[in-house]
Amino acid sequence: MNRKILLVDDDSNILAGYQRSLRKNFEISTASSGMDGLLAIKKEGPFAVIVSDYRMPVMDGIKFLAKTRKTAPDTVRIMLTGQADLQAAIDAVNEGSLFRFLLKPCPPEDLTKTLNAGVEQYRLVTAEKELLEKTLRGSIKVMSDILSIVNPVAFSHSSRVSRLGTKIAQRLNLDNLWEVEIAVMLSQIGCVTVPSGILEKKYHGQALDPKEEEMYLEHPGAGRDLIKNIPRLERVAEGIAYQEKHYDGGGIPGDQNQGPEIPVLGRILKAILDYDLLLMGGNTEIQALNLMKEHNRRYDPEILKALEEEYYQDGAAYQIREVRIDELLTGMIIAEDILSETGVVLVSHGQEIGETLKKRLLNYKHFNGIMEPIKVLKAIGRDSAKLN
Amino acid sequence: MDNQKVIFVDDDQNILDTLRRNLRNNYEIYTASSGEEGLKEIEENGPFAVIVSDYRMPGLNGIELLAKVKNIAPDTVRVMLTGQADMQAAIDAVNYGSLFRFLTKPCTMEMLTNVLNGALEQYRLINAERELLEKTLSGSVKTLSHILGLLSPETFSYSIRISSLSRKIASRLGLNNLWEVEIAALLSQIGCITVPKEVLEKRYSDQDLSDIEKSMLNEYPAIGKILLAGIPRLEGPAEAIFYQAKNFDGSGFPDDDKKGTDLPIIARILRAVHDFDLLFQSEGSETEAIDKMRKQIYKYDPSVLNALKDEYGLIHKGHRQIIKEIYDIRDVPVGSVLAEDILSSTGVLLFPKGHEITEISKKRLSNVLSLKFIAIPIKVLIDEQ
């Protein structure tokens, strides 16, 4: 937990005194003016709490703390003030720019108590972000990785494009990146209602009969239904429902929404999932982008542009290698499906090797044969020729 | 919709009327004319997001009232209105943590609105964490567990079955963070992803395992922990998963010195619930399952075993289930439990015995049925009327 405190006061004796009495419980930094304080935030931040004196030459406590709101919005602000400035401090608290103020002289026990409350407040303010961006995202990632191992035919699709989704969202300057990543990871969960025979046909690019097609196209709606009641995932659920919707209003669901009325998460999913299918179908990136441009009525032009820019910037180059199972390394990408000796797809191409997957393959090989060698892509550095 | 309920407590009716008139368009306003009345209102119409109390009132004063509110409704954000003379008391109350904010009279509507908005945001923050852990995180993990259970029933249907029982046992034992227990149970089997299907099947049908198979199986708790490493807030569940197969006397895996109450409580719950589920599936009766566990008491925490016994006594009193044969999938009731495995025509396990029918599994079942031949009737357990 972050227990970093920044103390700002123009009186160096006061700073030294507080530092002595507080350093056992907190990580203390000090600054002797508002300017120095701002510098310290830049160099040593983020701080959980900033404590500033009110009366200081050049920049007073209120001005200094107002500036820290921009550079360190989550940091909790506390002011030390004399009786004469009491009303200014009370107003600042009630306007929401200060968490607390303390009257001088302030005994160290009182300061400690208030700092503990400040650290707790910082935890509260940052907990939400941490829970959404790390705990929730991390848990869903672990489970969707397992899904893609258990059933590569249905779920490797989403794990392959999750990084791409985030990059596109960054280019579009979207705020809640965690939503994009989770929407991608959960995009295929509705496929659990689709019989595996249909998913396999789809995966191998075979045509579906009308009845099968109908079942398959129900998966975005089924995916939405699975998560629509989870608080905070309402927008993710909507995005998943619109993953097969075309920008011009065609596709699934068959409602009137078109263009920017379609949730942006849905528009992103449509573009990156199609892109991935085209790559899986044997096209190069350039060919895939060109095919998408030919059908540009289906895609948001902004997103198509972001996808293209991403391709030109991502200059990583790969080399195809043939390896045995025990030679697999974390980070290698499978270039051709890994098959059991009986022809079952164990890992689909495009999947990245992690420790768990490698272990599973080693254990599997012990019981059943695996077709070896395995073709993998290994990164050989950026900006050289691209291989496919 | 977020809770926007604000209660004002003041002995001056004119002030209450003015506040109500000015604020009712933006907040849900309640009023009370004394501390005692305020407490009653909280009991009847709570929870409130914010309470604003006057300081000087006959009977309970503002500080006394808000101290009581801190006990009965700890999440409600507390604000006090005070005159200049009582300011020092208010400042102290803020700094000692019993007040969020105080306002000095007279105060402008603008200032009051500022403070109310700050207080509502504070209430949202306090509850956001709980909602995220209890609903968003648990809900997501549960949904994905259901999907894993459908795709790979021999490995993952088990974790769904034990999650609600584990939570109930934890609640009987007085544990606080029930979401941790639920998540630990749901994620307990993820390490099995490295164990070949053949080995897992042998384990469930109680066949002998070779040494190499045993060592593969013994690794799954450790792999589960590795998979969760680095996810903040899941340190507790990860540790419980690591020790889920360890016996109370210290034997079993992982092979270290921990034993007894040094083992995480959630791990001790998982250990007992795991065997209970396995024995219940094979014996068909809760009593026999618990009797068998008592014969190997060294494996389990006695308090967990007692809680299990109490739980069983409670849910099954006067409650019997019968097997019903169903010929049309549309008639399978959501919430009923499969009495037999459902296999595909090629003998692949589609749904295991013990699977609880959900909307989504019903949909998958009906899609599969419409394409492939599956033996009907389907046999399910339902509560006897």
C-alpha cells in the first residue's frame, strides 16, 4: 500500500520535526516551497498524501494544492493552517479541493491520525481503478486463456485479438481501456451455446447451411445475456451484442442502429475480429486490410484507419522455426495448428506460448502423440522484413 | 441507480422546509426533527447515502447522533451543521474520523450543494469497492466458470458445484470476505489445465494412478497459484488454492511444514468440501459422505466438518428429491439437477451428472439435441412437491 507523504513548509525546523516523528509510520519526503513541491511530485510521485502549510512566500498552500489537483488528481490533500486563516481552510474543504485541514500548532499524534485517514482515503480513491484495471481484468484474462486452451476452435479468436483491441482503443483516445480489453476477451463466450461441429466448420472456413448459420449468429446475443446483469459490465455486454453489426446498419442485430449509434465497443470488435479471421484464412496483413477496405461499408472508417496505422507502426518481424514440444519458449507464436496424432486441434495458430500451455502440451505428449515438429514464429526484432 | 438519499436532522422545522424546497429536485430528501426521530427514520427508510445533522438539538446533540449512526449505518456519510461557537468541536469530530464534513451556519445553498455532492461521491467510493468485489468480479468469474464447466465438464463442473457450498460453510464459520471464498472455489481447478484429461477422469472414477500421473495431479494447486500471481486482491484466494489439497495434519501436497490452523481457513474449507462432493457423488447420500469423512478425520479441520454437518442438516430437513424423466428439452426446469451423465452419440461426455441446469446450458443442450442424436428421456432431480 502506498504510504508516501509529501510535507511542504517554508520552515525547515518544522519539516525536520515532523519528519522525525512520522518516519516510522510513513515514507516521508519534504519540500520547502510550492515550486519544490511540484518538482517532488514529478520526480518521486505518486504520493498518497500531500500536507502543505498555508502561509508560504510566493505560492500559498491553497494555490499550491490547487495545482497538484491537475498533476496528481488521486493524491489526498491536507493543509496546516493558523487560526487567522481558518475560514479559508473550511471553505476549501467544503468546495472539495481539500480533504482535511489541521490547526497549528498540531501535535504529532493528531497529524498521524489524520495522515492515516488520508492514506485510507487514497486507498479508497484508487481501489476502484485497481479493481477494474488489474483485479477484474487479470481474473478474466486467466480464465479466457484457459478457455482458449480448452476449446481453441471457439476461443483462441478472442485471446489473439485482445492486445490489438487495446491498441486500437488507444489510438481512438478512448478512456476506459479495461472495458475494451474485457469486451474482446468475453466476445466469444456466447459460442458456448453453439455446437462444436458448427464452430469447427466456421474455423476451417467451410460454408454453414442456413440452420447452422442461424445458430451461429445467435452467439453475440447469447454472450450479452450471459453478462448483462453484472454491474459495470453493461457497456461491455452491449458491445458484445453488436460485434456482428455493420457500420451501415446491416448485420446482426437487425435493428435500426447505424454509424456512430452503434456502441463503439461493437464497432471495434467487428473490425478486429474480421481482421483476425482474414489473417487466419491465410491472408497477409496487407491483403486483409485491402479486403476490408473493399467492404468498407461494414466498418467505422476511423477504426479502419487506426488498424492500418497500427499495422504500419508495428514493425516487429518474425521468423518461422521448427521446434519440438520441449523446445517451445514463452513468447513464441504458433504458426500452424498443433495437432494430436489423431488429428485433433490442440492449439490453433496465432496463439502465444505461455508456461501453462507448454506444460499442458508436455503432459499431453506423455499420453498421446503430438505431431512434431511444430512451426512457430519467433520475434527477431523490429523494423526488418515481415514474414508470414 | 446510485443511492441519492439524504436525511436532514434539525429541531427547527422552518430550516427543514427550506432545505426540502431547495434540494428536492436534485436529491431524494428525508427529514427528522430530532436525533431520536432520525434514528427511527434510518431504521425504516435506510440505507441513506448522507446524513446532515444540526449540532444543537434537545435530546441527542449532533455529535451524539452521528456517533450512533456510525455504529448502525457505518457506510452512511456524516455531515454536521454548526454555529461559530461550536466550531472547535466540529473540527475535532472531523479529525477524529466521526464526521466527513461540517458546515458553519449560516451556509449558502451553493456551499451545501458542494458538500452534498462531495458526500455522495464519498458514499459511492465506499460502496464501489464492495460492489466490484461482490458483484462485478464474482459475477464475471462465475460466468466464465459456467462456460468452462460446459466445455470441459470433467474438470470444471466441479468448481461450480462447490462454490456455493463453500460460501455457506464460510458464512457459518463467521468469515468476512465471502467473495474470497467463492472466487477461491471457482478458481480452484484452473491448475488442472495442465493435467491430461485421462488423468482427471481416472481421479474422478477413483482408479489407481501411476507415479507419474500422481505427480502431474499433485502439481495442480501450485499451478493454480502461479496462474493468479500478480493479480492484486487475489493473494488470499491464490494461497488457499495452493493449500487446497493439504490435510489438516500436515500430510499431502504441497510438501511443507504447514499444518492445522496455520493452513489458510479457505484452504481448509476447500479441502473438506472437495471430498464431500466426491463422496456425495459416489455414495449418493450426504450422511454417508460425512460418515466416511469422519473416519479420516486427520484430513479435515474439525470445525469445518461440523459446519458441513450443520449445513447438511439444515438444507435437507423435510426436503426430498425425485427423479423425473423428460422427453422435451423445453420442459427441463432451470435449477433442476441432472441425475445421469448426458453423452453424445459418440460417447463424449456433454453434461455430467450433478450439473445444475441454467438458461445457458439449456440453450446449448437444445442446440446440440437438434443436430445430434442424444438418448432421451433426460433424467433430472427435482424437489418433491
